[in-house]
Amino acid sequence: MSHPSLAGASIALRTQFFVLGTMFATWGVHVPTVKAHYGLGEQALALAMLAGGAGALLALAQAGRVIGRFGPAAVAATMGVGCCASVACLLVFSSYAGLLVVMLAFGITGSLLDVSVNVEATEIERLSGRPLMSGFHGMFSLGGMAGAGLGSVAPALGLTAQGHLFLATGLGAAAVLVASRAMLPLEPGAADERRPLSIPRGPLLLLGVLASMGLIAEGAIYDWSVLFMNQERGSAPSTAALAFASFSGAMAAGRFGGDWVRARISPTRLMRASGVLAAAGMVLALALDSPLVALTGFALVGLGLSNVVPVLFSAAAQVPGVAPAHGIAAVSGVGYLGMMAGPPLIGLIAEHSSLTIGLVVVVVFAVFMALSAKRALRGA
């Protein structure tokens, strides 16, 4: 790396991705806890997830403007701490309205942190002159695995659910603040990114549609896999938490090897293979009544989805005439719009049938993602 501060910025950015993954995992392993704490059915729980998606969409509409004005480092520091604080408050309230507010805040802060670190990742990748995005996203998955792992062993360590939330989010907030100080400054010309996000068209819309397919599938595992293991497979909480860990661990492995793969396989072929593998893994998890098989299936889904977002975000940041932050936010916005519809749809199906049937949605969207790859990534 030729840039004098690039090595330090790269380490800092990997830390930010790790923390973001840890926060999503901490929320994910506590979905059954939240469900029990507030006395929710699947549909009400899905609507709480929808509040998170709505917050994300609202934030993404202004992401380019906010990052263009304040820079990725400042946004990452502020939103990172806010994201950790919102996860810490998951069990603080006793009313459903309180949970909705927390989820709205989680969506806003998490999405702005997400876009800011991806803008930084695009800049570091450009300066280094080689593919790095998959490796950065691998740290997100590694953070997810670590967060799920801590959630799994927390009861054995004598930690209550709230104690685990405070520990994980306190460490996360401290790491975010330290790492943000080493991030690169925003490049000149960021004023072009200050306009609010408009409805994407052309290449960005196609990339966004594909992102929605991947994010719906990925989000379904984040939000429902632990509850699936708990309810549908009768697993103990410590075993159920391993669903998230197996998914995140496989996704991390796929992403750490993803830059090597992306340098040798076209985006279209990679997306096709990703969709097919994710669909096959989900079918395996749903078809056989075995916790071990389900964990294997979730791992295959993670491996299949591992390079979807890195490929799409890299393509979005390189659309001619579009600033990187705006391109990433546009694709993220369409992706999160689809992701907003996913949890309520799965919850509605689960409420009237079963969570197993609800998760068939993942198979459908993974297949659609594979079939849509050629058209969406035509110019990639």
C-alpha cells in the first residue's frame, strides 16, 4: 500500500466492520429473548423488525448528503456509538412502543454506519489498486460469528441477557470510537455527494433489485435462524445461537477468500453460483428435522451469500457519473426496501403456518437472485 496512512486506515475499517457485524449478531441471538420479554407473536415481532427497516430506509435517503458533509470517519463514530446504544436498550423497556422506538433507532444508526464504512472501503480499495471489499465484509461476518459465539456462552459465564447486551455494546462502542480516529479523510469533491438520495434508475436500480434479493435472504437468517432452531428444531438457547454463528462463520470464510475469487471469476458467474448455493443450503436446513443438518444448511447459505453484497457495492461505487456514497446508498436503499418486506412476510406466513414454511421465502429469493445476475451485472 502506497498511501502512508492506508495500512492504519485498513485496520481501523476492519474493526468498524467487525463491530457492525457483532451488533447485528447480538440483536440476532436475542430475537427469542425480545419475543419473550415483550410477549410477542411472530407477526408482532416481524413488525418490530419492520420498524428497523423503516429507520434504515429513512437514513439511507440522506446518507450521501450526511457523509458528504461530515465525512465517513465522523459518521462512523457517531452512528457506531448510537448503534451500540440502541442494541443495549433492546430489553430496557416494558412496552411494545418502546421496542419500536429502539428498533427505529437501530435501523437509522446501523444503516448510516454501514454506508460510511462501505464508502471508506471503496476509497481504500481504489487507493490500493486491488480487490479488498470482500475481505472488509469478511470482518463483518467474523464479528457476527464472535457476537453469536459470545451470546451462546453468556449463560455459562453467568451473564443475564441484559448483562450480555451491556458487555457486548460497551466493548463495541469503545472500539468504534478508537477506530474512527484512524480512518481516512473524505476525498475532495465530496460536495457532489451531499444531494439527497433519489429513486435510482438504470444500472443502480438493477443493482438495487439484486441487492434486495440478497439482503432479504441474509436478513432472514439474521432475524429468524435462532428462533427457527429454538422453535422448529427444539434446540437449547446455546445451540440455537450457533445457527447465527455457523452462518456468519461460513460467510466470513467465503468473504476472506472472496477477493481472490472476484479477481478470477466474473461477477455474473459468481452471483449465479451464490444464489444456487444459498438456495440449496436453505432447502437442506428446512427439509430435514435435525439440528446438525440445519446448522450445516445455514453454513451453506452463508457461504452462498458471502460475496453478494461486496460485488454489488463495488459495482455501485463505480457507476459512471455517480459519487461512491450516493451509488452505495442508492443500492442499499433499494436493498433495504426489499429487506423491509422480508421479515413481515416471513412473520405473517409463520403466524398462519410455521416458521419453516416462512423461510421458504429465502429459497425463492436466492433463486431469483441467481436468475437476475446476468441482466443486473451486465456492465460489471
